[in-house]
Amino acid sequence: MSIQTDYQDYESYINSMKNYQTTQGRRDVQTPYAQEFEAIYNEAKKQEIGLSDAKEFLKSLSSDEIRTLQKYSGLADSINIDAISAEGAYNLLLPDNEQYDFNSDGVAEVGEAKHLLSIPTNMPVDVRDAYISAMNSMSDKEKLMSMTLSFDKAYLVAKLNNESYTPTTIDYNYLKNSVENSLNPKGGGFISAEASAVIQKFWDAFNSAYTGDTSEKEFSERNSSDAVSQFLQDLHTKGAAQFLADLNTEKIDKLVDEYKEKLIKEMGETAETTQKIAQLVENYKKELLDEMREKTEDKQKSEGEKATIVSKNSFVQIFLEMQQETKSKPLESLLT
């Protein structure tokens, strides 16, 4: 892996992140493992472990210590040291507020997992500090709704189009534009009173904390697309739980339709096979729904999150997984 991060940029970022207050749900997950994690963190710091030797340090730990890192990081699967990158290994040894996208690909690797950071790294310092101040003034649910304002649309578009990602600078005008588009949706869009109030609350808090230049600068939403705009609009207006439910329902419906088409091609569409196909399709849909419910329950238990509070990461990850499955997953594998 090519590490592109400038040390001064990283140091500036974590200095700002010292002030960021993580969500209560995240703290609840980590508290039982905090003392053991702190011991591992301090030992790694004492040995001056860095990106280049993080994997070797992990291999020196006991199975109980590796499990501590897994649970503290909120990872569902056990850690396979050989399968992770240098970035994934190093971030495992860091608390949330020190984790970083070291190779500038848009996500932070923690173990084998990849997630968006709560505070983007591609923010000027003055914007980042005001953004953190505004976030700290909000509830966990309000944070979730406000975080979409800083989401870099170029990242999602790059993934959808299988292109390399070039980070957008999330500056004052980027946030201002996101706020204006959210409060005044175009094309017949709608925003709920609750979402509108939260976004306005964020913007007021951000402006109160911001001390930089607010003059208008040339700004464009680089690489924006209808799919991204609709994605973010739905996230604002439907609410977390409803958005996730709708997204999963659409995903299941698409898989069921593909399964039905596959059966028709294999069995033919006759009076004799129609009823059998209908039953197979119904059974398949039930299996998918049961699997969705099981995964949702497991995720809520493992992360310690309330049902109505879902991270911004979850939405983006599910959306990208849905796109990947519909593009590349062979239908034959769905029949097993």
C-alpha cells in the first residue's frame, strides 16, 4: 500500500479530533474493553509502532488481546492479521479519534473493515474545528442527520463508476451549498420539519464557531449525479429507520425479480411450472427477509446502537454493496 499522508496533516487532524465527542452508543460499545485497549495502545506507543510494523506488533499479541481490539473496534468478525493492510493494522491500535485514511482513498481501514471517518480529513483546519464544535452541540440523532452535509459526493460517484477517487475540499462554501440544497430541495423534493430544524441548528452552530473567510468563492459540486443527489435527499427526508428499510426492500425486490427470471429461463413458463415457480420465489423472498432481519438485529447488538440511530457509514456501505451485488454477483450463487 502506498502511504500518501503527510505527517503534519495527520498531526493537525488528530489535534482537532481531541475535541470531538463520539456518540453515546459508540462509548457504550467500547467501555467494557477500554481498559484492556488502553494497555495495548500504550505498549504500541512505547514501542513506537507505526504503519510499517503494526502487523508484526499484532502478531506478538495474545488471542485475548486480539479479541479486545476486535470488540473495541466494533468488528463483527475475528481479526485475520494476514488478510489486513498496513493501514488496517495500524488503525486497530488507535482510538477512534486518532484513526485516519492514510492512503487517501476516501475510507479508513480498521482491520478488514472500511468506513468513513466521522470528521472528513479533507477539511481546512478552520472549517474542521468549527464543524467539530457544531457536532458536539448536537444529539446523536442530530449528528447523523448533519453528517450527510459533509459527505463527499465524489467518493460515491467514483465507486459507482469504478473510477479513482479524487477528494473534494470540504470547505465553507461546500457546506453552505449542501445546507442550501437540503433546506431548499429542487425538482419537487421535500424535507421534513424535523430535518429542516436540525440542519438549520447545525448551520447556526457552525457559523457561530467559524472564524474563517465566508466570502463567496468559485464552487461546483464535482462529479455530482442524479443517483447521489437522490441518495442524500432520501437520507435527509425519510429518517434513518425508514430509509434503511426502504433500501433493503428495494434490494430484496431486485434479487427476487432476478431469481424469478432465472427460474423461468431454466424451467419454462407453462401452466405446470407457473405455480412451482411462484412457490420457489415466495420461499426465496422469505429467506432474504429473514436474513435481513437477522443481520439487522446482530448489527444493533454488536454496535450497541439504538434502532433509530444508524451511522452515516451504514447507509453508504449498504448502498455500495447493493450496487456491487447487482453488477457482479452471479445469479447461480443466489440459488444455493
